[in-house]
Amino acid sequence: MKMRVALWCVISLSWPYLARAAEDRGDVVDGRAIETGDGVSEVDINRKVASSKQLVLNAVKHLQKVSVERACNDFIRNGLWREGELFISVFTSDGICLANGDDNERIWKSIKGLKGVGGGPLITEMLNVGAKGGRVSYVWNNGFRSSYVKTVVKNGVTYVIDCGFFPENAEFATKQLVKTAIAYFIQNGKEATFALISNPNGPFVKGDIYMFAYNFKGVAVAHGNNAALVGQNLIDLVDSRGTPIIKNLIDIAKKKGKGWLDYIWKKEPKRSYVEKVVDPRTKVPYVISAGYYPKVTLPRVENFVKRAIGFLKSNGAKASLSEFSNIVGQFSVGGIGIMVFDYNGKCLANGINPAYVGQNLLKLQDDQGRFFVKDMIAAARKTDKALLSFSLANATAVIYVENVETPDGKFIIGSIYYPSSKISSTQTLVNRAEEFLRERDPEAAFDAFSGRTSSYIKGDLSIFVYGEDGTRLVNGPNKSQIWENYLKLTDQQGKSIVSDIISLGINGGGWAQYQVRNARRRVYVKAVEKKLKNGEVKTFVLGSGYFL
């Protein structure tokens, strides 16, 4: 008997554990929906920024007109309050959740114990920003979430109305980090802000995006990647093409107040966003900036690792390990570098943080407490190469590793990639799920995919599984719809959803699009044929998706 099962992805949420707050200044990213070469659209960040704000403002008016009970019931059950992954959440001033879209398990639970940027309660950040209305950004469910919040007082009680999304967009995240830092600067002062910016493990780091600040003379006052630069005058710093970096950032701040600068850094194109901020006490101006590398992709990282393996085999371990750890060497490119471990977890080379060299890192944990070095060594030894995902530096990190044997010994060699778009995040999640399913029984995989704290839930992405007949087997962490049949399910335009996804996966995979929850949604699917222990062959279609 041959049975086929379709696996794809939809939205699921869990509680945040880190918050960043910034006043809403009406700024959005420069571009709208992006079309890739294969016609696949990236998320329309501008629309989601505007829509999340408008939903909150509408929700405030609705709460003022009707009872709290009626409003919360409407926010949970009325589809008018949903647009794609956007939904309304309501919190009391004490942090008690009264509504959270259709995720009823969160009702009555508190976020009071969750911390904001400066170590204070998240709900306090929401109340402060929400008084005037603005954006609050935080890590939630292994993803970077941006929400618009507004407070409303009814019958003497203050409520926080929240609506957000997971941008997965490096340009947007970079700008939001800067705006968050400026809001923190205004509220808490320069000393506290610069200290947080210079903390490489602090809240003003997101993956390979870090922050830096200068006075108008070009003296570094904070730096998230190299604290040794603080106090140095770098006004004459230029890139490999002779483009002034610090001088141009200061000029943008002086003339425009804010803007973008493109330059080359560590042999890689970089885009940095800069804004001017004035110390309200001393009236001294500063520039606060952050940047990202727009050309880094997962295929590039994989090829980068393979090039390093070739270098290792050609030049031997001693010369290669030294070169891999050279922060100005040929294997230090933009935000990526090579890391090498022995089987026991000892770090032999690290191009991003050479201080790790010589240390045993088996007990090094990611943001969720997972021993990621131990896991990646085990995975590479088992399959010779592996693609794993962890939570590092307030972001989703994808690590590509290979098991390499040379005359000098056996090594685990790899590199870290931080997905910077919904397209790359979706495809990466599918690739990971495909590899996981190939190695395990379906039941074990389904259990892993359906856990509320599963590593297969990334922001607004979670795994769905269907049988060939359309029976739903997994619905992320939500088990209320398991065993129901959705083969005849259609979208808002009458187009088949489940049957088309199953057919697409079985016939080679690819991208599909449909209209649901008043928004366009794209899913990426692939197929895996697997022979089970009893000899039965099953075909699984794996996928993930996002709202445009």
C-alpha cells in the first residue's frame, strides 16, 4: 500500500521573552512587496505596518463603544478582526491576557514577568509606548515580532491593545533597532543606552545586525561588535573603495536627520541606517546606526563552508585553522565566518569570535537553552552534513555543518546564517523539516512538529500535516482540528487549498498562493518518499508559508 501525506505550515504563537520598544514615527522600509526571480513575492512590510496600526485604532474605538466582554469576544471570533497573521490582543495594565486572536489558551495568562529592553517589565514598555500609540518590538516564538500598541481607558481601567507581525526583513529590523535605541536613549539617557549597545549579548543585537554610535566628531561612543573601538576617533575610516563611512553617516545625520548608507565592510556590501539623536540634558548630538548584509544567502554560506573544506584539505590543519580565525583573512566575509570543532566540542577555529578558540563549548546554550554545539556535532557525525536551526542573538540562526576527515584528523566545520526574508526562512524551515522526517518515524516527527515550544515554530510559521485524503494530522500546537477532513477546503476566491497543495508536493513541489483571512498567502512545498519499517512506502509533502 502506498500512502501520501501533505505537510505544510501556518501561523502559531507563543509568549514573548524579550521586548524592545520604540515610538512610532510613521517610518517604514523603503520597498514594498519584492518579486524574486521565480516570481515569488516577499512580504509587503509597508502594508503590514499600516494595517496593524489601523486594526489597533479600530479596536480601540470598538472597545470604547461596547463592553469589554463583547469586544474581546469579537476580537477572538469575528473574522473582521483578522487580516492574514494580524489579529488583536488585549492585556490589562497588570499584564493579564484577555484576548489573543483565536489562541484561547493564552487567555488569563500573564506577561507581567517578562522583561523589556532595560530589564523592566514588558507590560510597562507597552503602557509607556501605548500612551501615545507606537511600535513595540520583541522576540516571540523564536521570531522578531513588531507590534503597534495603544492604551485605552474604560470605566477607570487601562487596557493595552496590540497587533503585530513577524517582518523577517533585515532592512525593517535594522531600522527598528535604531529607533528602539533612540527611544531608549530619550527615556533612559546616553550612558544606559551606550552600555546596552556595546553589549554583544544584549537586546540591541539581532543575528548579525549590531549597533554602533558616534559623536559628531567621529569618536565611537558605543559599538556592539567591537567594544575596543569605543573612545577612538574613526572619522577618517573608509571602505575598500575609498568611501568614507563614519564621515558619511554623520553627514546624513546632520543634513537629513536620518537615512541609509551603502558601503563595503569586510569584503561584503553593507547597508546601514543612521539617525541623529540629541541628549536632552546636554544638547550634544550623536549618530546611532546599525547595518545588515543584503547579499548573504544560505546557498552562499553552504558554498563558503565547502570552500573552507577544500582549503583545509589543501593546506593542512595548522595553516587552515589559523586562517579561519583571522578576522581580516579571506574567510572573514561580512557577517559570516568559519567555525571548526573536534568531536569532543573543543573549538579549533572561529572567524566571528576568535576568543572561543581553545575552549570546549559542548555546554554552550542558545537563547532557548539548547546545547547547539553538542547538537550540531552529533548531527554532522550522524549524516556527514546537516542543516540545523537555533535561537542565537535574538534571532533565528541556521547552522550548516559538515563532518570532514583529513590526514590531520576529523573535524566538524560549519558556518552560521541568519535568514533575512520570509522566502529564505520558509525554504530553510522546509529543508529542516524534510531532513528531520527522513530520519524519524512519522509519529515522532508529528509529535515534534506539534509541540508548543517546538523548534519547528518560527514566528508565524508552524507545521501542518495532511493525509492523502485531506485528513489533518498536525496543526502546529493546536490539536483541536486533528482528524477532520479538509480536502474540499477552498479559499475566499473559491480556489482549492489542501488538494492543490497535496498535488503540488507530489508532483515536484514549489510555491502556491491562495486568499485566506482577508490576505494573500504563499506556501512552499516539497515531497519526501519514505520506506517504513514494515515495508510500506509513504510520500510526505513538506512545506511552509507566509502572508504577503
